[in-house]
Amino acid sequence: MPTQDPRYLSTSQVAELLGISTVAVFKRIKSGRLKARKIGRGYAIDRKDVAEALPDYAGPRGLGEEALSLNEAAQLLGVTRMTVYNRVRNGLIRARRIGRRYVIAKKDLPAAAPQQPDHPALQHDYVSVIEYAEIIGSNRKTVLNHINQGRIKARKVGRHYVIAREDIPLAGLFVSPAANRPEDYLSVAEAAQRLGISRVAVFKKVKKGQLPAHRMGRSYAIPAGAVYAKNDT
């Protein structure tokens, strides 16, 4: 987990040191009386600049490198802010804590993209929304929003979405073309309609191993070829 960078202070920390309110600190920054670096919607203040405002205070020199907020890092990496935040929390991206915010050195970004993750879902031809979110370090809601916006290619199977393995946008991740495209899968309801049986009967066939299927959320995705083969017999 990232730790508080001792060379930078947040506005609330500076306010405590100077014995004034955070509003007063913001006013000093706005008026140019206190130097600060904009980080997202907040500020990071170098300890040496605090020393100029408070002669009795002394601290180590500043970072001396370009720092990025989570939003700025996300923009450069082409991912969401939540993805960057999750990668920071998981130790995939080096970051420093400044007050309640994280700061990422720009020089650390080239190594920030995760290597091929050891996720069992990548062994399949497609992944569910939850699995996709876990792989890219995001969350289910964000992935669904991106699907609805057309930013993530997905196909609806019943009430769920499936995403082809080859469409997972991870830098450094070699993904071979899927043997079976998502179009080759049917939902339980679609399989039941093709076979002329009930959904419950399809579930039973899956449970007994009589019909191949892949888990998809709380339901299943069934290879269309297996359904057609059953229908022809």
C-alpha cells in the first residue's frame, strides 16, 4: 500500500502547521503567497515552501519530479480513474499519498501497465462482466456503463453480457483469437427454445453434464453447436 510522501503536505496539514483554517491556506495559494502544485481538485505543498511561510518550520526538499493525479494518469493510460485507483491499491502502480489523495510520478507510468494477469477467466474464449472488471482492475458498474456507451465490445447472452477474450484491452497482454466467438453461444432460454424443452430441463442437462456450458454470472452460456447437435439427434 502507498504511504504518505514526507516531502509533500496537504492543505489540511499545512493549515494545522500554520495554525490557520484550510480556507485561509487556499486563499494564500490563490493569492500566490504560498506555492502549491495542483493535484486533481486539491493541492500538494512542498515542505520547503511551507518553511518560507513558517520560518520555524524545516523539512526535506521537494520531490523534484512531475506528479500526476489519478485522473491525469488514467487519461495517459487510456483507462478509467477507478482502474488506476484499483491498480494503486493492488500495488500495480507506484503512488504516494498526499492527504487523502494519491499522486503518481510520471516516470512510473511506463511500468504501470500490468503484465499478463493470472486470472482463470483468461483460459476461456470469453469473460463475464465481473471477470472483465477483475482483469482490468475496474468494477462491474463501470464496465456495464462502458458497454452501454459502446466503449466495450460485448454481446448479450440472455440477461448477461459476454466479452471476447481477444477484446480485452491490456497493454503487454497477448491474447490469442477466440476459438469460439460470443455469437456462437446461446442463453439457457435460447437453448430451451431450440431444443423444445423448458429452461429447468436445460439446467438439469447442464448439471448432469449432458449439455456443455460455461458459467456466466448466475446463469450459463451454452455453445450453439452443442445445442444444434442435440436438436439433430
